[in-house]
Amino acid sequence: MRTTINEIQAEIAKGMLRPHTALTNMALAYYQNASNYFAKAIFPICPVNLSSDSYYIFDKEDLLRDNWQRKPEYGKVDPAVVSEHTETYTCKVDQMIMGIDQIRQTDLQRRQGPVTRDPRIQRTKTIAEQANIHQDMLFANGFFKAGVWGNEYTGVDTTSPTTGQFIKFSNDNSDPIKFIDEQKTAMNESTGRTPNRLALGAHVFDALKSHPGILERIKYGGSTPNPATVTENVLAQLFGVERIVVLRSIVNKAAMGADADMGYIGDPDAFLLAYATSSPSVDEPSAGYIFTWDMLGNGQLLPILNYLVPYGVHSEYVEGLMASDTKKTADDLGVFFKEAV
């Protein structure tokens, strides 16, 4: 019979006794795959030093006009004018705090089992995970919904769509590649930029993967051991864009204590065609930016801090901060398509 601490510790070391404690090499945590998050993959992040400021916009009408004139003899032409104006961004600070009960942690640490995982690590990972969810939510509300972009189309089942409509991609009579090409050409003609980003709702991506017109184009590219499959990369090549992003991240929309209400953050039946730069640029336009403010001045766009709660609470907090503004910066460089399937 085990009667002393030394005897108990010896049996623990031999694996003969396992104290009643939580496992440290596994847990059930529904963290999402990092590739599911889409906000930073579609529009670039623009770090800013001030929470609110202005940026310049040079009118495309003047930049794309032929301002050259024949020089008169002994004279000069009138100076060309390129109009400019400014828009503003405003980064609001969002915060998330998680607590750690120090008394409970003392109890866990005194057990003679495996070393208990540092709860600060778990809290930090959870805050960072939810920062991605929050940023995707801001993106979806700012860019990926009806009423945001001046150019917007609605999918219909009829094979004779009217102005502002297109045949749903779930309809085998549709021609997604031809339709996207027409939209790319229209944007190029009006802006001088060809769309290079295609953000697809999850259901739209599924419809495209099984669309007969797309399967027909790739069926000869496979073999028995390696059959042709429709991936994001394959679709990017077929549609002629640099990047296709499928909006797969999910969120529980229910309040604390209510039954779960899981769903995709981005509208799964919609898609967005846009032109965007890979990084902030003064020489290139971009349909949108995610302005992000370093509010603490330490170079961290997502600072996570740990501090004690005073006055006998015997707890500590892990805090996350972020400040951003999802800003549409060029309305004519984005086209939104709803009810695509």
C-alpha cells in the first residue's frame, strides 16, 4: 500500500499510478485550419502609424486621358491637370480578454502527474484564433455582401438573364469561364486593370468543381492513378486570375449559453471578382485595403498581453488588441455576384 509521498511519486514515475488529471498531450479544441481564413488573402494589409488619417486618390479620368497636344509654333500647350482628392480611414480598437484562475492552477500544478500545460499558451492561441474569425467577419461585412459595390449581379435560373443578372453556376446551361472573362474585359476597359482576385463562397466553389463546362476542359489532364481534379489552382488558371480564395472559415453566431448556430462567415452562395495589390502601393490602385494600426507603438499589429488582477482576486488576464479598418478604396475595381448557386 502506498503510504508516503516518495512511494507515490515512485509509482507515478514507473507508470503504475496515474493521478486523476487532464491529459496534456491531447485535447478537443475546435481550432480551424489557418488556410480557412480569407481576409488577408484577398486584400492587402496596410500598416498605419495613426488611428485615423487621409490618403490620396488621383482621378482615373485624368490619368487615363490623352493629354498630349501638338505644340504651336513659338508657343506652348496648356498644362495638363490631374485632379486629386483625399479619403480617410479610421481604425477602431477591438479587445478580447480571457481569465486564468490562479488558485485552480495551483491545485493542478501540485498534482504529481505530467506537467500541466501553461494556460497562458492556450489563452493566447484562442485569442489569436478568434482574431482571425473577427477579421474575417469584418471583411465579410465590409466587402462580401450585397449593397457594398457599385457593380453587382444576381444569379437567376433563367437562360435569358437581363441587365444585372447572370445564369447561376449551379445551372448546367451557364458558362462560368465565358462569363468571368466578359467581366474581366469590362473592368479592364473601364479601369485599365484586369481583375486578379476571385473570392468564392463555399457553395459556389462546390458548384464549379462539378460544372460540366469546367470538367470538360480538364478531363484530358488526368490519368488513372492521378485523375484530373478541380482545385483552386486549376480554377485560377481557367479563369486567368492570380489567386482564388475559397471562404471556408466558420463562426458560431449564437450567444453564450444558446444552442450553437454554426455557419460560414462569408456568404457561401456569392463571389467577388476584384483587382488588388499584394502589398500597399502608391502607384497601383486596389479595390480594398485592411488598414491596421499599431496602437501600442511596439510594432505588433496583434499585441497579446498578460497581467495580474490586483486586490485579492487571485486571477490574471490574457488580453488581445487589434485595430483595423476594412476600407473599400476603389469601387470600380470590384464586382459582387450574389445568389450564384
